[in-house]
Amino acid sequence: MKKLLTLTVNGRLREDAVAENALLIDYLRDTLGLTGTKQGCDGGECGACTVLVDGVPRLACSTLAHSVEGRSIETVEGLSTAGNLSRLQRAFHEHLGSQCGFCTPGMIMAAEALLRRNPQPSRDEIRAALAGNLCRCTGYVKIVDSVEAASKCGEVTA
Amino acid sequence: MGALSEFRFFRPASAADAVRLRGEFPASRFIAGGTDLLPNMRRGLGGAEALIDLGAVAEMKELRRDGERLHIGAGVTLATLAADPIVVSRLPALAQAALAVAGPTHRSAATLGGNLCLETRCQYFNQSEHWRAANQFCMKLDGDTCRVAPKSSRCYAAFSGDVAPALLALGAEVELLGPQGARRLPLAELYVDDGMRWLALGADELLVAVTVPLVAGRASAYAKLRVRGAIDFPLAGVAVVLRRDGDTLAELRIACTGVSSRPELIAGLDELVGQTLDDAALATMERQVKRGIQPMETTLMSVPWRRRATPVLAKRLVRRLWDEAKGG
């Protein structure tokens, strides 16, 4: 049965009729068309579906949409401003942090949360923050390089 | 993964309302972080007519010191637990165990209560419907034989929560709320050595909080063996609580996880109290650990290896805590 769900997605207040058993990932991808959030293992093991809930990384495939009622959701689509890549997106592009690209949105959202709470993380701290995100291309060195590069370019987003 | 079956969704604001809803819908389940329950439900490993979300129950998120006890609401997340200053300084085994659960994204959603009530696991159970059907299912769900011990009348799925052994070794108590009111019991009494009915919770009962004594002079630690360092359930996990008085042991408590259908508090360690920790004492400790555990073929890692590795893990922790306690 559908129930009214009120929440904020990428800064915009939304009200949608959403099935009680809908997962957050299905709401984002199918109802809102925000397909940047990827459906990877779909069982909470790979982190590809990581989004931010009130700024904290959360697995959208293991979260019920109605359980985040009233909260603020951020997806990878919300990072760029006026067509300009965010510092993390730019760093992933410039430092080859993205290979096939499937894990990238989850990596970037987990890294975004890290840089907000710890703007200058060590490589170990970056690895710990991304421990729940798998890259099947195994491009981890470049991913850590990218996050490190983003941390050094300050708040510049354009 | 499959789609979730249809269910009603409730989000009560109090533990009492949650219990009342649980009574109204007999085939309902409580959900907290959902990191284990939802993947299991999507694999068809149990359904529900209603899910009762505990995320809005503020009283279950309290973490406070009551004199010489720490009160931890069952809704406190593992990330909060692992970073709490009192937990880190006074109950390091609990902080380490919380930090050893899955990855950081899981821990910011997963709760203490969820980890304590974690569904038991087995390589014959945590599989897709197709896989399980091809294997004629198993006793834990839809079948009648335990694939791990085919002649057994019980299920041997392993309890695999990391936090329970730490709390068992620390002597925690749990607070349960049911239709008849609240009751407290030692954490050890919450568990049953049966892979299908591993919790001694009543039908409508809710685990509301845990209280842990803050005992002066106690050192503690938790460590686990796992295949994948970043995210994995324990092949074996060991928590040790130790108090040293000069050259003698004043207290030694050890609990294990992943190696029985319940987290196991190791018996027979009292005889070591008052002794020094020499090789003979360590050998006795290892023997008691080996006697207290019962690893079965619930994981792909071999049973003899887990049986041998668990006491070794315990020995390393005990020795480390003993040496560290000398300086303090």
C-alpha cells in the first residue's frame, strides 16, 4: 500500500506517494529517475548505492524509503553546481579514480561525507572511510589518490 | 536480490507503542538499522506482514552513565558506540567489537539491539532461493534436515554477532519490554544454543537497552578472524576481560562468537584466578576455550582450523592484556 512520504532530496522538498515496502534505492531510481545511485550487489555488500542521509553515508539498497521520512537525502546528482563538477568529481576525473564507473557514485558520496567531517584526511583515514565500497576494477590506489587530491584543493568547486 | 514482499510499515514513537503493534500484528517484525534484516528478507529468508521501525523511538537511543553502570539503548548505532568516550576508555572490548562489525556505512545505520539479536548464519541458509531449492533447503527454513549435521535434530547455524561476546565477557544485562511489562536478565540468558531459536525473547518482547558494569581495573579486548578484512562476519570472534593484581590474575572472562549457535561465555576459567599467567595457565585457558566452542561447517573455512585458531586468538589477547596491565 502506498503512503505519503515527505523528505528532502538534493535540497528540494518532496512529497510522493510511495509503497510501504519500497527501498530507498528504488524510490530514488524509479520514482525520481535519479539513476546516478547505482544498484550493485543489491545486498549491502558493495557500497555502490551509498547516498547521504543527513550527511551520513547510508546504503540505499538496505534502507526503507519510509524509514528516512523527514530526512535530507543527497545523491551524486546533487554534488555539481551550475554544471560544474564538485571537487571530488573533478579529482576522480583528473586522477583516473573512475574506471568502469559503476562504483564511482558510491565512492564519491562516501568520500564527500569524509571530507565534510575531516577536510584533511590521511590515506589510512580515506581507506577506512571507503572500506565499505568495492571497486571490481580494483582501482583503489587511484581512488585514494583522487580523494587525497580533492582534499588538497580546498573548497574550490569550479 | 529479490523484491521485498508486501508489508505494512509502522514507525512508533515509543517502545510501548512498538510492543503494542507487535501484539496487534502477530507476523510482524521489529526493524532497526535493517542492514541484516532487509537483505535476508529480499533473499526470501523470512517475511513479515508488518515491519515496526524502531528508528523514531528516542528512549532507545539513550547512552548514559548511571553511577557505576553504563546504560546503552538498543537503538544506539554501532558507530556511536565505537566512538563514545566512556565506551572507548572503560569498555574497550565493546568499542572494538562495534568497530569490527561490517563497514562504516553499515555501522552508522546498524544498532546495538540489531547486532545482539542478529539472525544466525550458515552457508546453507544465507543463499538465494534457487541455491537453497537445489539443495532441498535446510531445517532452518523450508527443509527438514540440517545440512551441517544431517543426523541432528537441531539446527547448527552459527551466531555471528560481534558485540555479544564483548558484552557477555563484560557481564552485561539486558532490559526487555513486553506486554506484561519490563524485565531484566543477564545477557547470557538471552541466548539459546539452537540455530533456529537462538533468542529467549518472548513473542511480543522487545530488547530495549543493555546495561554494563564499569569495573575499575578491568582491561578488555575483542578480536575476530575473517576472510575479508574490510567487511565480514566472524569466522571466530573472541572477547577477553582481564584484571591483574600484581603477578596474579584477579579476573578472567572470555566469550566467543561465530563458533556456536549462541555467543559462548567460556566456563572453567575461575580456577585460574589467584594464579600467575604462566604457560600452564595459558594451556588451561586454551583447553577451556576449545571445550566451550563447537564450530560446524557453517562457513567455507574449515572446522578444524576454526577449532584450533579460536583458542590461539584468545591466548594472544590474554597475553597482550596481561602484559599491558603490568604497566598500569
